[in-house]
Amino acid sequence: VTQETLSGAGLRGITLRPYQLEGVGWMRDCALTGHGCILGDEMGLGKTIQTISVLLLLKRTIKHTGLFLVLSPLSVMANWKNEIKRFTKSLKVLSLIGSKEEREITKNKLFQDIKNIDVLLTSYEICLRETSFLQRFHWSAVAVDEAHRLKNSQSLLYTELIQFKYDFSILLTGTPVQNNLKELYSLLSFIAPSIFDLEYVEEFETAFKNLATGRDNTNSDLPQLLSPFLLRRVKSEVMVDLPEKSEVILYAGMSELQKKYYKAILMKDYDIFSTDGPSRNKLNSILTNLRKCVNHPYLFDGVEPEPFALGEHLITASGKLHAIDQLLSYLYKRGHKVLMFSQMTRMLDIVQDYLGYRGYAYERLDGSVRGEERYIAIKNFNEEQDNFIFLLSTKAGGQGLNLMSADTVIFVDSDYNPQNDLQAAARAHRIGQTRPVKIIRLVGRNTVEEIILKHADDKMRLTNNVIEGGQVYDSSKIVASYRTLLLANILKFGLEKLFESEERYVIYLILGASRNGRWIVEDKTPKPDLETLSTNQELQGTVNHFTSMYVYEGRDYSKGASDEDVAAFDKMVADVLDEVQKAERTLRSDKCPTASVLGDLTSKKRKVLTPEELEQRRIKRQEAAAKRAKLKEEAEERREQERMKKLEKLWRDNGYTSKRVNRDDNTDEESGSDEDSVTSEGEDSNCRDIQYVRGDVTRPINTRGNEAVIVHCVDDYGFWGQGGLFSAISRRSCKPQEEYELAGQMKDLHLGDVHLIELDDSSTGQDAKHSVALVVAQTRDRQHRLKPVDLRALGTGLLSVALEAKRRKASVHLPRIGHSTPGFNWYGTERLIRKHLASRGVLTSMYPFITCFPPHSPPNPRL
């Protein structure tokens, strides 16, 4: 395949590299051969553009003319759609995403215009929800991005996709092997089920099981077996011009507070040490608590001192955060941009507090951030130089994102699966990166994290043995290359020395030189001799010695059989607890959170306070609560200012002008709100009543020749509905729908807001204007299902409508708000209409169904 061939097929705006052209040709050959393929290129080598290119080639062939299905994580769907539109002129893409109502519209569009649509793009989750719909089609090709989601052949996604009808399948993954050979076999079975039958997975594992350890060099059949189905290239082979990536592992010590809790966590369930088969759940629980302790003790409830306030205590309480503070100070002064990953979102919360305390500008992305907010955060970080650091959770931010503006990646903690960390690091080290990239991994010294790191190295060995450069090497070469890689490219230093020496010199020694915001690859700083490092206690004695998470400070807390060990353990307990038996019962209680128990380790007699001391304590607590409330309010104000600043920039960039009604907060909201207020002399009493009118609310009557405002309730999602009043308004004018959907895109829809939009039709035949007031009174849940009308938001919106109507001397016309919605409360709604509109003297007309007269009220003669 040549560039000219792809240009003739419709590729534009990009020139593929030689290895990418080779990949496109290989995938095309797989399609012509009649089996699927696994494109296993290392992260950042352009698997997306290679797949788009092969889809263009397949579209030209008779056999594969038809629909292509592309599945990807939700976070990268926008990237797929943008690249298809940017680099092709013949592939028409449609996204199946959003709420059930939105998906129904997309499905109808697909049926109506199927001949003009080439690619249907959707996520894993939507694919599972719409399985029955997607199975109706015979797909020319199915492409699955981040295909390691299919590593388990028993998973629901795997079992559903395997039933789809398709001619060709493409699996894209930078990590074809993550844990074991069974996962690789699942992928092979997906693309070629007739060759790799799932019944023979055990035979496959048995045949090549020694690859994980590198003991067998006779498996010359495996390269030949994999080559027709799996293609993998790594950056070091095909991207000689890609800036270098280096990794530094920094060992951080622990504060005294962390050591105290680390020991106490080990003691909490020490009774299981004497059993032969401890509970796996208990071990996992202890392991999780140990990892939390190593990160920051404030991750446990009740540990952070009260009153809660930002300060140096946040940094000194954790050895890791102390190290982060030193690192970020060094990186910020030298103009670097940083990605910081953590497994724990609560740890990100603590780091976020720290960044605010130090005044660093940052963005954040985790599982709670919605898709459109993710796009804005990524755009701001890449385009604004002032954004110094991007906080990401490894799970949510580790796949498919392009964050090349950063040249430094910091892992606060390591993933059990090293491939996930590789995926995360590839957000910065990828095609287009022009600066060397530094990976910094923080590890707690002499803690359980060293064991996790060792196990991660073992998993990486399996991947390197099975697939590296598209082939299997001899085991002797594997062991030698692995040892060289470990010693030459991963430099391990003890961070305790950081706190004993001058900051600038030590960090320079650890991280290497930096100039003008770029890491210097050719660093002349003396490095530790590799031969010395290979026999150093730091590499072998420290890492290999820790085969159990219960080893701490040279003592193994998991062995309780000998009298000496029992005596030593009891002594450690006695040093911490005054009453051992009482503490054991408390600490072993599953009902008590670890931190809340450990926070009361020492038993002290409570001092009896005098009334004056009690009063002083009460006053101090009130002052502390007031201070916390003030700090919280100030933080909320800062966040709101930052949000508005980002919104204003978004609005300026898109030339957007808000139609939102700005209600004067100083207006006396209670004036005229009493439904029983006396009508002033000479005033038409009907102005204080709701007028029930038969007719079409979109064609107001009884306007008395003045402007008319038509009220309609919408949600804050920005999706214009179908049928009912939505369609009736659209028949008069498409402007309300356009303005509403634009407001949704511009993040300008909030509960209680009112957007006033003038109708641009001339059907009234009068000079009076007709406008639509869209009251944002509903929202949606996580499944995008519409929630009931929020009466508080509705009341706020109706008040804004009333004030604007009085200013314009306009009448207000409403449908039966909330009818047929979940939890419909007409009487509460009617009361709000009467309170905020009719009782204020606004001419208010209701257009209900015939049976919906107000209770105990005679029919209006105008009906």
C-alpha cells in the first residue's frame, strides 16, 4: 500500500509513515485472506489512523461495501469522530450515544439514510444496551479500540460481540498480553474462532507456559503461529525520531504518622497470621489500607486534625506529598508541564487541595467528569501554558487521550497491571511529541508498594517474552535484554537523601538536567555504575527480599508460630496499647473503620472540664465551624469564578451570546406573592386569576394586543425533544430549538434558568411580539433518564418570567406544565403559577386539557 493509493481512496491531510503503510497493507491482506487481525502496536504509534485508512480501502472493494462498526471507550469517541472527519472525505460517520431518546433519533436516522452512512461509532456500554438493534445488521467490518476489554472470553461484551454478523474484525490494543496467555488466546479466538477454538485454550497455555519464565527456548512455532494474526511494533524500532522516554523510580520515606498507622494496620488482624489459609478478602482489605497509608494518612477518616484547614500539615503528614512538593517546585521553575496519575480519586482530592494551597494552576479528569467537560479540560491544558499540571485517575485518563503538551509524567502509585501505567504514560509520549519525556514513579520504601512493583516487573516479562517487535525471542536473549532494560533505563534512588541535601543539587542528580522546559537527554552527571547497581541492596536485596506484604522494617509479621515471634509481636502491641485485650477486640472489629479505631490508640482518662472550659470549647468549635464554612464558601466562589472564566472563553471563541434572563436579585421577591392579597381599586380582578383557555398555547389568545410569552419546561441536557409542545413550537419557528441546543453546547443551561427567545415567524399578523421562555426545570440521571420537574427550579424560573413579563407588559401563556412526566404534581405546579405569575398582576393564561379545570372552580365562560 502506498500513500498515493490511500489518497485515491479518500485519505487527506496526513502522510502516513512507512511502518503505518505496512500496517495498513497487512490489515488489508488479512481481510482478503478471510480472517480478522490484532494490531498490537505500542501506544502512541497511530493505530487509529491506520484503521481509518484500511476502512477506506475496504470501502472500495465489492466484498466489504457496507457499514463499518467502531467500538471505543467513551473518552475517545470524540477523537475517533474528529479524525474520521479530518482525514477522510468519503467516510460518513454517525455516533450512537446519549440518552435513550437521542439513540432512538440516531437509529431512525440510520434506517432512513443508511446508504449514505459508512461508519457507526459507539461505546462498549451503549453496544451492550443496543445489542438487539446492532445485531440486525451485517457489518462489513467491526473495529474494537482498546480491545483488551475482550481479554475475558466469558465477559458479557465478548459473548455478545461474537454473535454479531461481520465479514472482518480488527482489534486495536497496545497491550495484547496483560496477565497471562489465556487473555491472548481470547483475542485470537475472537478474530479467528475457527482456528483458535476456545475449547483448546488450556492446550495453548500448556504448550507455551514456559514463556512467562523464559526457561524454554524451543518454542520456535509461536512466531509462525502469531504472525498472520498479530502485528506489533514498538516505538524504539519504528520511531527513531521520537524523543527519548526515560523512567526514574523514586523511593519515598514515610512520616512518623504514616509509620504509626502502617504498624497498626498490620496489627489490626494479626490473628489471621497464625492460620494456614487466611481469608483472601481480609488480605485484600489489609493490602488496600496499607496502600492508602503509604499514599497519605488523611485518606482515613478522622486522621486529619480539626478544624480542617489547608496548611503545611497536609505536606508533612505524607512522605509522598513531601516528595511531590519538592518535585513540582523544581519542575515549575523550569517550565515543565506535568501529568499526575493516581489509582485513588481521594488521593487526587488531597493533591488538588495541595495544588490550591501552593497556587499551581491545574485541570482534573476522573470518572466523575462528564464527556464534554473532559474535552474542555484537555483543550485548556494543551492550549494554555499557564496550566501546569493535569490530575488524572489511571482508569479514566489512561486511555486514548492526547496530552503531548506535557513532558513529565508522575505516578503517585502504581497499578497492579503495568500495562495500564504504560497506557497512561503514552498520553504524553506519542507521535507528535517534540520533547524528551520523563516518567517519575513514586514508591514507598520498605512497604507493600515494592512488592507490587516487583510483581509488575514479572508481568512485563511475560509480555516481552510473548510479543516484542512482532516475534518471540530466545529465552537467553530475553533474560539478558530484560536485565539490561531494568538496569540501564530504570534508575532507582532513595528519596530520603532528598531531605538531607540541598534541594537543587539532589533533584538535578535524580531527574537529570533540564533547560528551557526540556529534559536534556545527554546528561553528563555521573550515574551509578551498572555493575555496582546490579549487586546493590537497592535492586536485589530490597526488592527481592520482600516476598510478603507483612514484612516491615526487617520483621515478618505473618509468622506467629514461634515463641520468640509471639513475644516480639506482643511487645510491639504493648508499646502502642495500654490494654491489649481491649484494643484487640476493637481493632479486629469489622464494623469499625481502621482509621477511626487507630485514631484512639492510646487510652487516656478524660479530663473533667469546668463550665468555663466547656464554654471556651464551645466557642472555639463555633469559630472553627465558621472558619470552615468561610473557607468552603471561598473555595466555591473560586471554583465558580474559574468555571465562569472558562465559559466566557468558550463563548468568545464561538461567538455565543446567552439568551438567559438575568433576574435582579435585589427585586423584592415577596411583593405581590400573597395569593390572598387584595386587588387594588379599579384593577381587573381577572389579572389576579389564572385564565383557563381552550386552544393552542403556541398561538396565544387574549393577549390584549401586547407581547406574549409562551412558557415551556426543558432539561439542562440540551436535547430538544420530539412530539408534544416541542414539535408544536418547532412548527412555528426552529429558532427556539437552535438556541436551546446551542446553549447546551455552551454549558449555559442550569436549573432555574430562563432563556427568552423571540419567535422569528410572522404568523401573528400583528405588531406584538411572541417569545418562548424556556424554563430549565428538569435534569437527567446517570442513565440519561429524565427526572421529575424540580418544583424549586420551576418556582425560580417562573419568578424570572414574571419579572420580565411585567417589565415588557406582556402576557404569559402556559401549557399544563409537567403533564405525563414522572412524578407529575399538578397541584404543586398550579400553586407556583398562581404565586409567581397571577398574584403579581401578570395576565396568565393556561391551556389545559378539557378535563383539567381547577378543583372546586366553575368553568370559565370563555371556554
